[in-house]
Amino acid sequence: MSIVILIRGNSGSGKTVVANKLHNILGSGTLLISQDIVRREMLKVKDRPNNLAIGLIDNILSYGISNCDYVILEGILAENKYGSMLRQSLSKVEKTFAYYYDLPFEETLLRHNSKPFTDFGAKEMQSWFTAKDFIGLENEKAIKRDVTEEKMIEIILEDLNSN
């Protein structure tokens, strides 16, 4: 049975960078599911309630849970769109580690602006921003602004090793 690592937060939080680094560390047998890849690149759909990406992410997540050692799922994954699917799918998993980047908008914008290339700016980010968007999982950890990428990876690896 797979272990699921859920990394959520507003745009610009740093979740994709952490997920990619963690994927490389955990290596073979680890599935990385990125909401942006599924929604924006594979399906080219808007992030609205009941969009096609929700079902596809659920199917990919189910595949990973059945076939992989670890599944890393990362994205904004807003509660009002993905929460029901996530709670239902993750209730079938023996072990889930859930992390939510609980950052103020100004911090997400600062982190976003440190990227070498982006295809959207502050106006779009502000329109997408939702504060305190927890999904209500029992062990969901709030990640604050003082947690660096390196520290975040350390936290996740410590959690996995304590399993």
C-alpha cells in the first residue's frame, strides 16, 4: 500500500519545487502528480468546480495508491473544488502526510517574483488567493513563511521516517 504526500497551497508558495526535489530523493516507485500539469497541460481546462482535472487526478491518484511506494500530489487543490475528492480518495490510504502552505498573499507574491519565468502576475495571483484553505484532514500540517524549501523537505523526510 502506498504512502501519499499531499502538498497544497496558494500559487507561489513553493510546493512544486519541493515536490520535484522530493520526487528525485524518493526515486523509483514514486509517482508525482502535479495539478498544473494535469489541468493546464494535459486537459487545458480552467480551474473551476467540477472541471475535468478533478476526476483525472482522482484516477491517477488511485493508480498510484495501488501501484507505487509513494504518491506525491501537489497543487493549489482548492478545498471548494478538490476537497471532497481528496477526502474521499485519501480515506482509502493507510498513511497520508498532508502539508498546507499557510502563507500571506505578500509572501506568495515575493516567492513567485523570484522565479526566472512566469506567465502570470500579481493581479491573477490575487484573484486566485484563498487564505486558510485547509481541507480538514486529521494530520494536515500548516507550513509557515519561515520554512525554507530545504527545511520543508527535511520535515517531510522526518515524517516519512517516523512512519
